[in-house]
Amino acid sequence: MIVFDLDCATCGQRCESWFGSNADYEKQSAGGLLACPACCSPALSKAPMAPSVPRKGSQAPIARLQDEMLKDSRWVGDRFVETARAMHLGEAAAEKVHGQATLGEARDLISEGVPVCPLPLPVVPPTQVN
Ligand SMILES: [Zn+2]
């Protein structure tokens, strides 16, 4: 895993985002799958990086941000795509949900205009938490 600082061209927010590799970042960026955690704008670009200096607790702010994002959100697991689509179509009551989607599924949702937002950090499904 590597972390990049991303600058949002829409709201000016700088955020940290984790990727499996630089190629992973390039793929998500090219596919329009990146989204600003503050405003969900896809207009993110890699910020100039300072030389990598280990920072104690550098993960804390983004982890807190994600906790904040998920506070009132319901885990829907692999039913995320159909749930998000149903809410978008007005077939289900709108609520905050999070769950799992493949890269292709997320791309489909975005192209249908469904407002989905990738999470900054991987989520452990509640069913796997002891
Ligand atoms: Zn933004």
C-alpha cells in the first residue's frame, strides 16, 4: 500500500488516499473513480510530495474522517450496488449506506449518475469483526 496526498480542484481540500500501487492510482484516476472525501468531486490530482518522512500517527486524521463518514451509515455489504441504484431510482428510501463494489460496478454507478464515493480506507465488513 502507498499513500498519496491528493488536491481537490473543486473545494481545495487536501486529503490522503491509499492505493495498492501507483498503477492502481493511475487506473482509478483515469477511470474517474477518485472522489474528494469532503465534496465527492472527482477533480483530484496528486499533490507534490515532500520527501517521505515517517510521521507518527499520520493515519489518524483520515481514519477519523472515515469514522465520521460512516457514523450514520448502514453496512449493506455486497448488496451495495443494487441498494445504491434503488435509492437513486427512488425505489428505496434514501439513507447513508456503505458496502462493497467492484471497480467495474462503481464505474457503472457513476456513469448512471448515482452519487457514490470511494472510502479513503478499506473497511472490514462487520461480519468479519469478532
Ligand atoms: Zn473537494
